[in-house]
Amino acid sequence: MLREKGIREAIYYRLKKEYAGLHPDQIKRLKELEKDNNRLTKLLTKVMLEGIRQLSAGRIRCMMAVCEFIIICNNTGAAFT
């Protein structure tokens, strides 16, 4: 029967082991939850990367402001510690 459907035995036994005891509607719900979990994981990753980019940009702006301050102080002869 498996050969008629074009399913290899290894795949059949892997799926049987993975979904043993579940009803078809439970399997469908599990697949939906896995798909939603993947979507949310990708979204979280995107948000975290954007946060890192913004932090990096903020640090760069802060360093530029400090450099500008040092240059201004050096040009005016002001001392700072």
C-alpha cells in the first residue's frame, strides 16, 4: 500500500513514531501551532536584531558627540577631566 502511494517505509515509520496516538484533528492543530511558533520566532528574531541595530546606532551617536565635545574643547583651549 505504501508503494502505491509513493511513500517510503522509512518516512512511514518516522511519521508513525512522531504522531502515534494522535487523532487527525490533533495532528492538524499541532502543525498549525508549529507553523505559528516558527512565525513568532522569526518575528522575535527580527525585533531583537532591530533593537541591536538601534543600540549600535545610539552608541555611535554617543561616541560622535563625545568626539565633537573633545574637538570643541581642544579648539577653545578649555580643560576637561
